[in-house]
Amino acid sequence: MQTPNHRIEPARLYSDPNTRELLRRLLAENIPLEPSVGADGRVHYPLAEVVLGPEADVKSWIAEMLAQDILRKQTAREFVMCPVHLRADPIIMVECVKCRSRLSVKRSLVEHTYCGYIGDDSRFDKGGSLQCPNCGRPIRAANELKVSGVWYECQNCLSKTSSPKLVFVCKDGNHEFTVADLALVNVDSYAVNERVLAELKNTLLLDPQLAVMLEELGYQVESPAQVQGQSGSKHSLDVYAKKDGLTIALQVAVDTKPVEPSAVIAFFAKTFDIKPNRAILVTIPAASEEAKRLEAGYGVAVVEDFDGAGVVRKVRDLLKGGTV
């Protein structure tokens, strides 16, 4: 994993299968990359560790995605941490402000809305069922009781308070700290940047669909692919398929406007060296008129689709001799 000081092109980032899979999961499940606390008490990004591997430097990966504007920060979450060990999983204890005992019971002041009686919630417990101690009426619905207040009762000195002292115990060394001592750390979650959303959706969601379709037609498929040309150079393709000596080179070009001729020319430069039997360029949302004029002369079949939803069907029809 390269650090942000060694920036690389997004296309090369996408060629890493683990990066592609993690971004695909974020898109397919429509979720951000969320932090959580692991068994070691540290903040982790579980999905990233599952996909990238437990030994991956997830922080560096996130930094690179931010540097390339592939991910963006979302609202941070605040984690309570031990000020010494920075563990985010302290044990929280309630301490009596009078005798410092840590044996307290939470009590609620409850009102029976039918008769107006107000008392400790424990008074309504009649052998596992609820009954008003004043009027004797059984309590059958939650709206028959109204909580009027909450307090904590010390089981040692029986003193009551609505604001007990909170004591935090760190699992490393079992040492204690208070609200005044704790570290409050902001940890970000990350979502795919809208700037690259369309490109990634088609690259990471559409390419696999095209690969599956070609496999169903009996092709051996590589996606993404690195194909060596006659010159000895290797060329990157979104999808490369082989069957019975026939080869297909497929590239997806995504833009906010009709794709320009440069995309056709760049793809032709690869296919001229690779010499596939079929060269297919998918353009989303469309191909410009200038780009379409290059189609026949460059031996590239251009498949247009507004949002990518119809691409698989159109490419299948093209391969079967239909129209696109």
C-alpha cells in the first residue's frame, strides 16, 4: 500500500482487486465505511479489514482514497477513550456520591394514569405481573404508566441521586479515570465521493455483470485484465474474454456528457496492439457524434447506454448478431 506522498492514478488503484471489491461492497450495499470498537479496544473499520486483509494498513488505504477524491469524510463519531491507553471500550460504573459504593439500583418514579398514583416502579410488580398498588387495577398496556423521573439508589447507604458519579475502568491495567480525565476522540466514517460515483458504479458493478454474462456464453473471462500486445506492452482492459480462439476486448467509458473521440482513439490504441476479434467500447451516457464517426474506421463497436442499466443486454445482443 502506498502512502499519500506517493500518489498514483485512480485507474491503477481500481486495478487492485481488494480495492475494487471494497469499493464495490460500499456501492452495492449503499453503506459508508464505518468505524467500530474491536475486541482489542481499538477503533477498527471491520469491512475494510475483512476485504483488504487483517494485515492491511487500512489508515493508509483510506488516506490514499481521500487523496484521490474517491472517498469523502462523513460526520465523525465520538468515542470515549482511556487517556493513557486510548482504548475505546472502558467499563462504566456508577459510584455513590456519598459513600462511594458501586452497588446501585436504578429506580423510576411512575404514575398510574388511571388513578393518578405516583410511586417507585418496584411497587407495581406483583409476582411478575403489573398492578397498581393504590387502586389494584392490573396494568395491561404501556400507556397506562407514565415515567415521571429516574434516580439511582445506593444499596449500601440507601441514599438517592439523579446524577451519580461515573467511573471508567480501562481494561489495560484495570486503572480508573473519570469524566474529567477521559479522552473524547472524533473518528470519521467515509463514503464514496459523488464526483466518482457514476464511474465507480459502472466500473465496479457493471463490469462484473458483463463478466458474468460472457461466462454464461462460454467465455473465459478476466476482469479487470492486463493483456500483453504484440509489441510486448501490457494494456489494461475492463473485461477480456476468450472462447475457441476468439477474443473480446471491452472497455467502459463514463462521463457526465457524451463521450469524446479521445476515448475511442485511446481504446483503439490498445486494441491495435492486442488485436482482439471484437473490440467493444461502452459509452455512458452516450457517445458524441464525432466519436461515433470513428467507430467503423477504427474497428470499434460503440455501445451507448444512458445509465448502464441496459448495457448487458445490448452487448449480449451485439455478440449474438443482434442490434444495439
